[in-house]
Amino acid sequence: MGDRKKISDPISPWFVAAEDLGEYIGVRFGRVDSAKSEPEWIFLRHADYDGIGGFAHILRSRGANIGALAEQTHPATPSGFEVLGLGQKYLESRKLPRWNSRVIRPGANEAHKPQPPTAVAWQLFNEVETSKIKTASKRIGVTVNSFLLNNLTRGIRPFLENASADVPWMVPVNLRGKTQRDRDTANFASYIGVKVKAGETIEETHRKIFAAMDRKEHWANWQAYSLGKFAPHAVRKFLVATRLAVSQLSLGSFSNLGVWDSAKEITVEACRGPWLFSPPVLSFQQFAAGCLTFQNQLSLTIQAHPQLTIKASVCEQWIQSWVEQINLDVARESRGSNHLSAPD
């Protein structure tokens, strides 16, 4: 990586701006101990780490030997002018689907302290279940990432006021291997915006994700945030407060940290899992879903911003619905179906 251009962190100042506005910007990690009813929760500021970097930092600090972190393999490289294409995104509708009465809201303007959300739920899959999910994804030629995002969207549709609405998501993209920073655990995450339509197949969702990357949307957003270093901090705060700091308003973020230690070489007791993960929630992006596969066990975590709900039971319903959709598609695969998607 020595010949790659080293640039300053373009992401951190924007999370600092959000933090100064009263947002809690902690990335949530959790270690599950079967002897305890509650995971060991760990939070790292997104101004200091992205998800992959944060998890690597935690494992290393506990004694695990973590080598080179996962790098981006998509061939798209920046030309320097991708940011010019973001104008089109800003011209698109910025209206978000509304949650229905099944989601209990304490009030959109209710004051809250910047602290970890209380509305959180998670699901663990054992090794056999995780393998079946991977097999189902492979059979239809999509990534586990695409498989999970499509199923998540179908899972939360019953909780929307209009179940047939397009659902926009922010999907982080890891840029390690394409750019260089002072440390490998810093912020290397840009993002793409993906809108999932009602009735959309898993294959269609998969194609949308890669089409956005083919358009270099992740590089455009990275360049836009890089330009933000020339703006005063007050301007960044204004853009965050007015929801103009993102090219697409999203119902929530969906982030998958990928596969870690499938050979089970990490034996340090303090690192033994399973592990959970979720990106932070913000007032303009009140839903977050995170996925992580550690030692061949997939975990799903959902959390909600306190302006949306403070009840863990709501997140538990979302998780249950998500898992139901996943299991439906896995069951179809096991029966030999060639089309692994269900109507919304």
C-alpha cells in the first residue's frame, strides 16, 4: 500500500459535528457470554473508528492476533470527478417511508441525552444455520450481504405505514486497500444509497448494490466528505442538522462487517464470541441493522434512535420478522427452488 495516496480522515469531522449537536455516535459491539443474560456491550466513537476498524481494535486490545484487515475488491477506482454526479441524488425525492402504529414513538421532538440506545435486539445463528444462509446465497449467485438486506427490507415492511413504499438504505462500503490512512483501524467507510422496491427479488437488490458501486457512488460520497475539510465546523453542523450531509436520506443503515476467524484461530478467552455489531443511529437515520460472522456464527443486531422508540420489544419484533424472512428463503433453497425470494 506504500504507493497509494495517504489522505486525512474525511469522515471523522462529520461525526464530530453530529456529536456536537447532541447525537450519540458510538458504534455498538457486543460479546455474548452464554452464562450471562446481557451481552458485554462496548461502544467506540465513530469519529475514531469505522465498524471493521473498531472490531479489530477490540480484539487486538484483548490479545488476539489480527492481521491485515479486509480490503475492497471491487475494481472501481476514483478519477476525482465522481462527486459531480451527486447532484442527481440530491434532486431525488428525500421523503422517507413512515412507520405505522405498530412502532411506539415517544415523540419526534422528545429531548434525549446522548447515550447508547435502549431499543436494541439481536439474533444469533449457529454454525449450521449460518452455513445454510451462505449456501442459499451462493446458489442464487448473490452475496450474503445482498441476501440479508433484501430479507431485512421484507421483514420491516409490515411495520411501515405504506408497506409497498420504496425503502432507501445507507450501505457502508469499506475502502481499505484503495486508500491509505495513518492506522488500519481508522475510518475507511464510505457508503452507497440503495432503494429496495416492494416485490424486489434478492437478485435485483444484489444488482442494485453493484450497479451503485460500478457508478462509483461510494467514491463520490468519499470525495464529498473530503471536501468538507475546507468548510468551517459550523457549516458541517448546519448540514448535519438540516439532513444535507448525506446524498440520500435513508430509513436506516445496513452494515455487514463480514467474516472473521472462520478457522477459529482466536482462542483468547476475552475474545471468544459470538459477537454482535450495529452502526450508530442518528436523528435523521433512526434505524440501524448490523451483521457480523465470527467463528462461523452469524449475528444480526438492530437498534433504534430514541426519537423513534425506546422500547427493546419493538426491535425484537423487527428481528423476529427479519429472521422469518431469512428462514423462508433458506427453506426454499433446501427444497431446490431456483428463485429465493418471496412476495412482500
